[in-house]
Amino acid sequence: MILAYRTLVSACVLSLTVPAFGADPKLETDDEKTIYALGVMLSDSLKAYNLTPAELEILKAGLMDGATGKKPLVNAQDYRQKLQQLAQSRAAAIAEEEKKEAAAFLEQMAKEEGAQKTESGLIYIEITPGTGESPKETDRVKVHYHGTLRSGEVFDSSVDRGSPATFPLNRVIKCWTEGVQKMKVGGKSKLICPSDIAYGDRGAPPKIKPGAPLVFEVELLAIEGEAQKPAGHP
């Protein structure tokens, strides 16, 4: 969060080119379009704060004061730690709301034909049975996957990239560690992951909100042997 703060401060001058909050700027030149795009990218750093329109106005005032050299109303250095605390408290509130809204979705997915719900909360649905071996937790696996939010929005996909992924099965989210071990090489399955065994209350901003359940379609292409243990590992 400190990094996000520094990035925003370094971009203070951008606020001088933007009209009143809520008004659409005229983007006529490439430089103006580039600056606008930078603003959109910087906004990703703010999503964890879940700011209201009124709070965004306060933020804008801080940007303007910093950019124009006006004496700030508070000493920003005194609030570095409070920024992180604010982000954590806002993320916790977002996670709680997301979990409530996701409960019906998870319940519906657990009722899908062939669905198996495990003790961890993983919902496992086999799409195509495999004929090869099943991996162990300590194996490296090669997979194709397609990850979506409960809305259906894609947040990550090796299929779309056209390049399979290889990784140690014990170094990914718990949902994958458990779910992929249930598969056999050549098979394809759907893994529905409650947030507790995905990215939890922190999420993975900006695409994955705190508390968000995830859906993966995974094709197990190969088992590439046991993962190398970190140096000093027994």
C-alpha cells in the first residue's frame, strides 16, 4: 500500500489536466489519451480502499494540494501505516459482503450433476475422465486452465494465451492442490473454489475481489515428476 501511495503522489500533476470530478475529459491528443489510460491503471491501486464518491473528492483535494505545492492539511508521512490499516479494514468488509453474495452461487454449483463437495468446501465436477496416473501433492504438473469469477468474467486463462502452465502442485492455492490430485492425466475437470481455499479475504486485486469464489476448468496434460525441494528443505 505504501508503494501505491508513492505512485499516486508521483502522479499528482495528472489531476491538473482533469476537469471537475464526474465530468468527462476531452481526449483529443495521444498524450491526453495516454494520461487518461495512466489514470485508469493507477485506479487499480485504489480498489482495495473501496472509496465512496465523497472520499474520492477528498483524494482529489490531496492530489491537487500536493501537485501545486499548497501546504497540506495533514502530514502525509504520519499516515503511511494508517493507509495499510484502512486498506485491510475495507478489504475485510468487501470480503464479508462477497461471501454472503457468493453463498447461493456455491450452493447452486454443489447441486450440479456429478458434483462432489469435499470437506474443505471444494466442489469438484469431472468433465472428461482421464486414463493416466493421478499426481501427488509433491509433483510438478502441466495443465491447461481457464479461470472465471462467479459472474463468468475471465481473470486468467492459459487456454486463451495458447500456452500450457507447469508448476509444483504444492505451491498453488489449496483448491488446486486438492482438486488436481483427484484428476488423471488426459482428464478435464471443473474446480469451484470457495475463497477460503483460493485467495481468501485478501483477494488478488485488481481482478479478484476479497472473499471471491473462483471457477477453473482444468485439463491435466502431464505429470512431470516430483518438484524440486527448496534448499535446506528436509
